[in-house]
Amino acid sequence: MKLVEPPSCSSASTIVFIGKNRRGNWIAREQNGLYGGLFVNRAQALKYALFENGHHPETIVELSREIELDIGGKFRIAETVPIAAP
């Protein structure tokens, strides 16, 4: 039996943006940042977006401008605390 993680969203009205970032990688990102991912091609980004939004292609928007994957900004590299060596 194959285990599959359930979709992250429960609303069909959730918009998912897909497009390329400045490095040319494909991004899929929910409009409010609830979920997203980095992909090697458009097909995989679209497949992920469809799975996460409950297979509602009408709520997927492909952007012609650059898009970046923002995971909420709660954890920034500049704010990390170094761990002291033993």
C-alpha cells in the first residue's frame, strides 16, 4: 500500500501561482504562502499545484514574471544563533 500525504488546502478557491524564479527553476506557491515547492520543470510544478488544491485547474495561475518561494520569512539566516562547539 502506498502512503500519500493529503492535500494541504481544503478550499477550492485557493489560488496557486506557478512560474519561474530568477534562476530559472519552477515554483508553485499558494497565494498566502501556506504551501509551495521548487521543481525542475513546469509539469511537476503543475502536478503539485493540482494535488494540493484538490484538482481545481481553474485556480492555478501561471505567471509570466518571476516568482520566488517565500516560506513565510519567520526563519532568516541572519537571525540564527550559532551553536557552540563542545
